[in-house]
Amino acid sequence: MNLLEKLKPEYLKKLEILKEQYPTSSEKIELSLQYNRSVFGLTISEASSICMFFDIEVTLTNILNIFNE
């Protein structure tokens, strides 16, 4: 199961909404989520972009909290 499939429903919904406003950024984030099975596989740049996109502070705890276990 990849990170996109593990994304909590509220963040999945936010991703869909933001696709209209930021199609290029949302596509890059979606690809990062599709190609990684673990948060620990994300690069620092990818994790930072995801947090910025979802308007959350860049911390490991925040990144872990956007996914279902």
C-alpha cells in the first residue's frame, strides 16, 4: 500500500480541492505519495513540499499524522 492510499480522507479531499488551484504542485505531491510506501522513503524536499501544500508545520509527527496507520 502506497502513501497516497494511506492518506487520511481529509487530506485526500484537500488534495483534490488543491488540484484545481495548483495542478503542477499537486501532481508532484501525488507522484511522491504514489511511489513511496513509507514516510521514511520521502526526501526532505518531498516531505517539506507535502507539509507546505497541506499548510502544516514540517515535523516528523505532522507528516506521520496525515496518514492512516
